[in-house]
Amino acid sequence: MDRRKFLKTTSFIGLGGLFIPSTLFSSCRKETLFEDSSYSGKVIIIGSGVAGLYAGYILKSKGIDFQILEASSVYGGRLGKLTGFADFPIDKGAQWLHGKNNLLSDFITASNTKITLDDTEAVYWFNNQLVESLPKDPNIFDAENLPDISFQDYAIQKGFGEEYKYIIENIAGDQGAEASVLSAYWNHQEETNWCSGDDDYKFEETFFDFFEKNIISEISDKIKLNTIVSKIDYSSDGHFKHSNYNV
């Protein structure tokens, strides 16, 4: 199986059983983000996930000193890639670009990174088999006048049984939260502000490769791994401290 066929087969299988976080740089362009700054201190970034890495990249571009502290032994957060399973690398976490009207798309264009439109049809893991359609349409969270109750409770209210549990869970997971805590009402309110576009795109390599080549490579010397932040001390000496590292 080649990479394209694999991606077409698995693009939406996450809706049935595999949580694949997808939101990243989804906000529309903000011209003020790159305004000049006269800040002369040092910035500590806790965590080397996408947000932390990109924050470090922006700070470096502005000439601001910084350090990224990461508790685990690897950087990337929910980004990652799997090698050895197939004859091409596979995204382990975030993998789609949702729309082109956003900061990430601008970055992709500037770096000449290749992306392709993902126009595959959805498939679902349902009752222990792959199916192209479901008895009940689970896309119930984009309607008007939704109640302020969890995705989980709203799905039950709408008649979705236990067999839809993981599908509902992964629809919520795609928004970055568990179905038991994500509000149907407030999620819809946030979605009404979406302006990045409706098309989804895949990276020719992996999302992780894009980040590693274009962002991590620029700031790798500023990432300190295996560094757990257990306490923040706002003492009068102005120092940030934790159990293993002092700035």
C-alpha cells in the first residue's frame, strides 16, 4: 500500500476509534501578531508542544531571549510521526491543515511546503467494522439553539446509544476536550467565529516533519528536555525557579 492509498483509507477512521487532534493555527491572520516589540527581558516557555515551539520561534524572530522547558524526553507535544510501520512516515498526532486562511497556511506557502487537498469520504469504525454510513448522523453539534450541556449528554438526549460512544468521543476530541466536559452550546458559539475555510489539506510528508524542518530546527538549542516545572516562585529577586532549573 502506498502513502496516498493509506491516507485515503485512514483519513476519517479516527471518528470511530482513534483520537487524532487536529486544531492548530486555526485563527485567522492577525496583523498585530508580528508588531515590533521593545521587550528586553528573558521569557520562559513551559512545554514544547506546538504552541510553545511556535512562541519560541516568534520570540527568536524578534530577538527576544527565551528558554523552553519540557518535562518529557521529546518535543512536539501532540505532534509526532511513526516510522517502520510502512515504507513512509505516518503522523501520530495532528495531521491536517484546516483551511488556508490562517497563519499556518502563510507559513507553509513561504516555506514551499507541499500540501494536497484531502477530499476523501468519511469512513467509520462502527460495531466492529468499517462502514461508510451510519444509521444515525452524528453531526448534531452544529445546529442552532444547542443546550449548554456536554456533548455526551446531548448525544444521549438525541438518542445515540452506547454503540456511538467512541464516535461522539472523537468528535469532541477533535475540538480538544472530552465529550463529558465539552459544552455543545459554547463549542457552537466558538465555531461561528471560524474563518479559516472549510477544506482540509494533508502534508506531503508529515505535520511533524514540517514543524521540525521549519521551526524546531531554528530553536532546538533553546529546548531543555526532561525538565519538570514543579513550582513557580514569584519572589522579589525576579527569578523564575523550579526544582531542577533556575533562570
